[in-house]
Amino acid sequence: MRRRQLLTFGAQLCAATIATLGSHGWIARSVATTPNPKRLIVLFLRGGIDGLNVVVPYGDSDYYQARPAIAIPRPQQEGGAIQLDQNFGLHPSLNSLLPLWNQGSLAFVHACGSPDPTRSHFEAQHYMEVGTPGNKRTPDGWMNRLLGLLPGQNPVDAVSVGQSISAILSGSQPVSNISLGRNASRQMPIDRDQVRATFDRLYANNDPLSVAYQEGRSARDQLIRELEAEMVAANNGAPLPAGLAGNAQQLATLVVRDPQIRLAFLDVGGWDTHVNQGSSRGLMANRLERLGEGLVALVDRLGSVYSNTTIVVMSEFGRTVRENGNGGTDHGRGNVLWVLGGSVRGGRVYGRWPGLSDSELYEGRDLAVTTDFRDVISPILTSQFGLSASHLEQVFPGYRPTGNFSEIV
């Protein structure tokens, strides 16, 4: 790369990552560590998972009429749902989560979602990540705004897993961005020796921009060193298994080793099941099994830190109540939000169930949204981080809670 091109690239990269303090890149700042901090981890299931086949409303006969091929059988039947209560059961591929349910640290909120009616994946995901459904102009994510309210900020307060920072953590607050699993060793432009050496020379002074660059590079190097140490130690030096379970173990290891990390976000795709979704077996069942294993791996590796951690699993929308002609489901509305953690009052399915009769369906086709996802997240933020009503207004601007879910944590 020629010097002029390198300098131009450097200016563009700094404008994107340093001048905006992390909205599209990595940066950090140094402060004291809080001992035994509360943590929040958000897992986003991209594609719109079929919540009706995750937490199965086996007590609602309309469910079976609408899904003659893909419904999950009732408990005690072959391939049947795992009974959670008198109305709901868990997909059998998620049986690995049953111990968490039985110990009371796993809960579900049914008929939950965004109040915006869009059926666009891009729009629905964006609205849930910025926390202002229907408002496309919100410039930052709700987790980034939350980060700005937390005391004792430090270089790795928040970690966004992936090749780029997701919208939920984008904004003016500094965020560390890192890849896991097979992508953990993939270099970013700043990792190239020539680029790195040039940046080191450009930003070797004590001005604010140089200090921001130096702290940001140090924070990212710290995370990479911790990941490399974990990958060497695990399985007698063999790399961790590919997929969510491996990524979850690596993320949990970072959280356990570094008490500075308060917030973390990761996502997993593959939930847009228009064709051949399957029932107790099949495409979705296989992916749910891996999802359950990933969550168990995350909890197990967190160990005692789990008691101070809350994990939220969310998706942009649910699926149609009726199966389609291709053995799948199409974009819907109401869904299931999952909550795990040491302070969670689990072993319950929360939310108001509207039923699946034609008269109760949204636009005659979908499970209605009776709980705004912000109604569930708000008390979690209050419990975990002591946020006041005015703080919640900053995290979810213009929103007033319409339901009381304080009992969930």
C-alpha cells in the first residue's frame, strides 16, 4: 500500500473508529475496575425464530389445527414437548436447558415482541437493537446508551462479538469489537504490520486522538491475548469446537477473567425457516439443539459469575401461526423472549397469552404481541444496574412501560 493511500485509509479509519468513539470500530479508555460487577449478555437470533415451536402452546388446540405437519406433539407423546406447565412445553431439542428451568434460573415471556408491525428482517432487527420501534433515525443502540449510564467505565466495558459492531452497541460510547471461533484469528486492517506500524508513528503523541488510538489498541490486544490463552489451554491445546458452543465458551472465559466487562452481545443466524422447518426433528430441531448446547456452555463456563449475570435471548419477530405449503412458516409477529441468570425468577412462562383463535390473531395470521420487549428488559436493567426511571428514559427514549415485569428479576 502506497504512503498516500495508507494515510488516506488511516484518516478514514480514524474518522470511523476514533472520532466517533467506537460507533464502527474499537477504542477504549482507562478507569478503575468494579469488583464482582453485574453483567448483561444479549444473544440475538437473527431470522425470526419460530417461538411457537420453541415454547409450545400445547394446551391451545388451535395450535395443532394450524400446524398439521410441523406442530410439536403434546407432552408424553412420541417426540413430544417437554412439559413446563399446564399450557406450555419446551421443544424436545432444548432438553439441555431443562436443569436451568428446574433450578429456577430460566424463564420465558410469550407473545412478546416489538410493537412495530414491519415484517422486514432488516427493519425489525434495527428497531429492536436501537430500542425505538418505528423510528429509523435513532443513531445509536440501546446497549450503547446503557453503557453511557454505567459508573466506572473502562477499556472493555462492552464487547460486541463479530466482524463489526452490531447496531445494538453502536454509538458514542467506546466498545470493543472482537471475533470468536473460526474468525478469532482473522486479521482486521489495523492488525497488518505495515498499517499498525504507520498508525503507531502517526499517533505516538499525547494529544487526545493519539491517546484514544493507543488505549483502543491496548484494549483489543488484551482481549486477543486472553482468547489465545484460552484456545491453547482448552482440550489439551486443541481449538474449541466450531459453532455457538465454542463461541459462548470463549466469551464466557473473557467475562470471567475480566471483571471490567459489563455488557456483551453476540448473534446467531439461521432462523428464517420458510421451507422444511420440521417438527421434533428436522432443520429447526437440529439448530435448536446447538442453540441449547451453546447456552449451557455459556452458563457452565461463567461458573460463579452466572449469579451476577443476566442473559437475554431475543429475535426480531416470530412466525405465522399456520404452516405454509413448503413445510415451513413465514414472517410473523409475537414471539418468545428468553431470560436466564442468577437473579431471574425462572421456572415460569410469563406474559399474557392471547390465544390462537382466528379472532385473536394479528391480521388474521399471527400470534399477537401482548408484551413489548422493552417491558421485560427495563426491570432487568433496573435490577442489574440500579437504573432509575429517568435512566430508563435515556435507554429507551419516548417509551413508557405498559406492563409490570419486575417480578421476573
